[in-house]
Amino acid sequence: MAIDRATRRVFAQLKPHKSAVAARAFLSARQKAVPCHVRIILTGSGGEFTAHVRRFRS
């Protein structure tokens, strides 16, 4: 899900996998649907975003 914090416009898609390929496809589709410049991407703290951090802390 992508939410524009200024306009509250929402763009959502369901993806079968949490992967870099799926993320790129989502961002590409979002850009086609809402052609505006993306300056900052905020992510959640799910395992797909934090797995590399846990490897370094172990």
C-alpha cells in the first residue's frame, strides 16, 4: 500500500511474495497509476525489511 501523506491518496496491490521483484513491480504500477515524483519511501518493520539487521546483530 502506498499513501501520499499530503493528499491522502491511496494505491494498493496484493502481491503473492515479499520480494524485491514484487516491490519493483508495485512501485512501477504505482508510478503508472499516479505519475508523481516519489521522494521518500517509508517501510514497516516486517521481517522482509529487517532480516539483514538481525544478521549483523547476531
